[in-house]
Amino acid sequence: MPGSHTMQPFRIFADTAVPIDIANCDTDQIIPARYLRRAEDDPDFPTFLLHDLRYDQDGHETSFIYNREPFRSARIIVADVNWGCGSSREHAVMALNANGIRAVIAPSIGDIHYTNCIRNGVLPVILDKEVCDKLRAQLHESPGAEIAIDLQEQSVTGPDQVNYSFAIDEFDKYRLLHGLDDIGLTLEYGEQIDAFARAYGERRAWTAVRNP
């Protein structure tokens, strides 16, 4: 299910970032299909993110980077090309949310996954491949390094304090800045909707069913 209309706004955010060096990391890797029927409030839901990379067949943690300190508490992902390709499953973004991930930076992001991120309060940032490769290298060299993102200014500041600009649709930017999912966007027009309903009811009063 989509998030509520009280989605957390995204304005300026800085946190530890984790490098995911996997090209074409699809939504089945982000959350395996066998978990798609599990509810978002399932206490195990956070473990479904990148599950088959993070756990072996016996359920033990692997050496995957997201299991290592300090990366396991990272709230920004810096990925390789074509992050989130594959199926349209919204659960992939729900799994990001369940782990507190606020942004994914990548050279390219699957179109449907990109839209699902916007609708669920995760900022998808597209930067040149060379920049993403550089950022991931810096994160490997300095575990625990932070990346800062300013959505209003549309800028990313790397661990070395170099700034990079990114593009985002103005409508997508607006809804993230204000924490609005589809319900929240609709409720912004609540007064107009109510006024229309009243006026329509008055114009069509003759259609009302009256008991004899």
C-alpha cells in the first residue's frame, strides 16, 4: 500500500552513505518476489531489503557491504547504472523506507522505480556515471563518510565537499519538499472539491431520491 499523506518532507538531508557496486540491480534483488505478500508493518520487513545479498541460505549475515559497520545504518545509497530496473513492484521502495533510506544516487534509475520513489518519499538523484563512480570510491576509502543533499537547491555535496547539481521535475520536487503522496496531493484541493460537490448537488437537486 502507498504511504500516508503525512509522508516526511525532504529538504536538506545529510547522512552516512553506502556504495552498492552492482550494475543493473533490479527490483527482485532489492526485494525478492517471495516477500511481496508481506505487510509493510511486518517486523521482519527491514530485512527484506537486498535480502539475498545480505543473508545466506541459513539466514546468517554475509559479508555484503550493507551488513558492515558503519554502512549498515546508512540512509543514502550510491548505486551503479540502472538501479531499480525490472518489475514495477512498489515493495522495493517500501523496503528502502523500512530501513530509513531517504535517497538513492545513481547514473540511471528504472523509470517505474523512480516514480515509486517519488510517491513514497525517497529522493532519486541522477548524476553522471563518472561522478557516481567517484562517490562510491570515496565511500569505500572513508567508511562512514557523509553525503549531503539539498533538494531546494538541487545539489549533492560529496565527502570531499565537492558540489554536484542534479535535475528533477518541478512537480516531483514540490511533492517531496512538502511530503505529499497521492492522497496528500488530492487533499490540497479539498476546498475546491467540496465547493464543486456542493454546486453540483445544487444544480442537480432534482435528481435526489425523495421518499414519498
